[in-house]
Amino acid sequence: MASEIKTKKTFGTLDIARISPEPKPGSPRALNIHMSFEEALKLHFGLGQALAKLNSYNRSTTAGKRASVNLCVFTDINRLTINEGVLPRK
């Protein structure tokens, strides 16, 4: 009998530029967000549209480099919005 092929447990990780408001001491270290396939497709397409807009900016300018995607999670109503944002100055 053939052994099972090992598969990945995650589909990638990335760095976050900023979390606002700042998490308070004692707040959960991680927040898991579960969503249906249909809602995940909405997230996928929404991110695609946001990234396409950011890609239209001139990334050699300061404003173009600071353009960002802001995912806003409303924990009280179980909603997530995809917005354009601006990274803080260094």
C-alpha cells in the first residue's frame, strides 16, 4: 500500500505593516477567521481588484510606495472590508 503524500498545512504567510488600533496586553495573540468557499471567493476577487488599483500607481514615487491594502475586521458583526490604505511614513 502506498503511503500518503505529505501536503502543506498553510498556503503562505506575510508580514503586516501595521495593526490599528494596537492590540492591548492580554488580548488574543491570534485571530482565526473562518469563512465559506463563497465568502473566500469574494475576498479573493476583492483583493484582486484592490491590488490591480494599487498596481496602476507609479511605485517609484513615495505616494505609490506607501499605497496599501487595509483589511478591516468588524468582530461584532462578523464582517470584513477590503479598503485602500496608506502606510505610515518611516
